[in-house]
Amino acid sequence: MAKLICTALASLDGYINDERGGFEWAEPGSDVLAFVNELERPIGTYLYGRRLYETMVYWETFEAEPDQSLLADYTKLWRAAEKIVYSSTLETVGSARTRIERAFDAEAVRAMKDVAERDLSIGGPTLAAHAFRAGLVDEVRVFAYPVIVGGGTRYFPDQVRVDLQLGEERRFDNGVVYLRYVVSH
């Protein structure tokens, strides 16, 4: 059985972007990006909300410069994975290996987890909230950035309790702290 992993790059106060929608403060340094690449290798399928997909589709056409081997590696990993975009408004996709689902179906995701040979990643706060409420998330990964933005889009849903056990932590030179939690089912 594959795991469903929820990952967030968040400000210390829990936002994935600021009140203007900006997230430039979350640009990973090379040590963070190298670590992220290793975390992404086991991912076989990305489950995205529309807005996150529209941000991530950038990697479909990105061409790394010769001195950007970490970005080239990430691009290769992203392109190789299956992608499912949950959206009631998106008409077409701009990347290969991608399909649209009109609504989140917890039982369909549970079935995917049961048969998948590689882990699944879920992203986007609205979509992730559905998975948390359905009890589908197995692991939570947070890259906490050393900034307080004071408002914007919160990543974790309100009115959902999820008990977690710390599985791993790592500090980076730029002040980012990585935390991996296992969901207590």
C-alpha cells in the first residue's frame, strides 16, 4: 500500500503565501532543493488542486541551464510522475501524464493508495483538507521558513484534528526547518 503524503512549504505562522499571494520567501536554497529532490523520488502520483497545478505546470516547459543540475533533476522527477488535477473549472491541462477529476472522491483515492506501487503526494490546501477530513493522509511534511507573513492562505484546515508523531527533523543553513510527521491512525 502506498502512502498519501501532504507537503507544505509554509511560513512559521502556517501560510503558504502572503496576503498578496506572494511566496517568493519560500524559494528553496540548493541544500533544501537537493533534499526535496530525494523526497520526491518515491512519488508516483501528484494530486493537485487547480491553483497549485497552475503553479506547478511551469515545470513541464522549464529548461534548466547547464549549471542548474538540481533544477534539472526536479524537472525530470516532476515530469515522470502522474498528475491528477481536481477542478470543476479547468478545461484542459498543460502537461503530459495529467488528467482532470471534477470532484474529490475519497474512496477512489483510497483505492489508488491500495494498488499504487509508489507513494502519492497531495497538494493545495483545499484539496488536502478533503484528504485530512477523510482520514487519508499518512504523512505530513512541513518545510517551515523563517518568516512570519501575518496573513494569506493557511495550509492546514480548520476544524480538523490530526494526531501526529514526529518522524524526522532537519535544519538547513538558511533557517528552514524540515519536519516529517506520521499520522496516528
